[in-house]
Amino acid sequence: MGDYVTRKSYNNDTVFKVINIKDDIYYLKGAEVRLYADSVFSDLVKCDKPKEEEISIDTRGIDIADKDYFYLPGKIVHLDSDGEFLDKCLKFYKNAGVHAIGKKIKEEDMYEQVGNLLNEYRPDVLIITGHDAYYKKKGNIKDIENYKNTKNFIRAIKEARKYEKSHEKLVIIAGACQSNYEELIKAGANYASSPKRVNIHALDPAIIAVTIALTERNKEIDLKSLLEKTKYGKEGMGGIIGNGLMYVGYPRQ
């Protein structure tokens, strides 16, 4: 437990951390992607811990150096089942200068807590994420029962939309690796994963949130350019066109 491994049967394409071993089955969590998996010992190859990526993105469509104006970025509430990934995202928000509140909550418990958290913090952006997986062996790609946590994300989105129906007043970013993108959008998400049922990077939801939070409210988000900022682009994340969430004021004292 705690070792970093890849899987031979998947051409060693993804680095995982061993989080549990039970009855000769090794339970794995993506080191950089929001994916759970399991494996037999013979399929695993031990490897080094991946180096932490320093991700910086051009998020501002304004000249922030103009001292005559003041700026009020959108506020973020981030619900995440993974404490390590949540910490990475909170660090990312801090470096970007965006106010964010993070809460570690299991996927199955998010729908019970999301309403109270929205009432308490009144954010502009809500992120609902953690881990997911599409079980190909079970068949139908449209059936949410064939996904590890898509159903839980949907329940949380629907509860959040009881608090705020408008997609413009509350932007919801939902999903994880291989989530059922179409059903998350139908449930009320502005942005979701994963159109091609691929993995997404731990910071992908945060990259979208920061970009929106630091774009002026009168500016429409360039959706294609926004998705290109994420690790796997339009294959990993998708959404609907909308405006930014930052107020710009004048004069600055």
C-alpha cells in the first residue's frame, strides 16, 4: 500500500497509487487522474511517483495591471471526495487569486450536504467531483447504473438546482473520469465530464472554474478555447456557452 504502479494490460498508460489490498485484489487510485481501478498483482508494474505538474493558464481577458479599476472574481465552492486532489485544487485557486472553499465529502453523501453549503457560502461556481469509472463490460454506455459515481453526481446537481435554477447565477461543474457527460448536463450542470468517457486530470474542473471566475460578466466564454486548457480537451470535458462571473468596478481606492 502506498506504492505507485501502472497496469501492463493498459500499456502502462496511467500511474496509480495502491490504496488497499484485499483478497489478492489491489485497489488503485489515479495519481493525477480522477479514476479508481482494481487489479491482480501480476498485471502491476511498480514505478516512481509522478512529478507534480506546475499548471499555469492565461485566465484573464483584461489588463489586471490597470490600477484605476477594481476586480471581484467569482467565488467557488468545491466538493471533492479525494482529499489529495482537493488540496491541489485549493492551492491552484490560491495561486490564481480566486476565493474558494473546499469540502471533502464522499460522492454518495454530496446530495445531502450541497444545499446547506450553498446557503452558507453562496458561491458563483459549484464543483461536484471525486472519482468515477465506466464499466465497459456491463455494456450500455447510456445506462448510469454502469458508472461508479455518475448517479451520485446527478443527485447532487439536482439538489443544487433546487437552490438556484439559473445556469447564469450558479455555474455547476460536475463529473470525474469516464462520467456520463450527457446525463450530467441534462441534470443541470454547465460543464461536465466526459464526452468520450476518457480520464480527466485532477485539476481540469478547477481550470474551468478559475477561467470563468476571472472573466468579466459581460464577456462570453470562448467554449472551445476553454476546453483546450484542460488535459484532454473536448474529449474529457464539455459544456454550454455562458458568460464570465467577475465584476469589474471603478474607481479603485
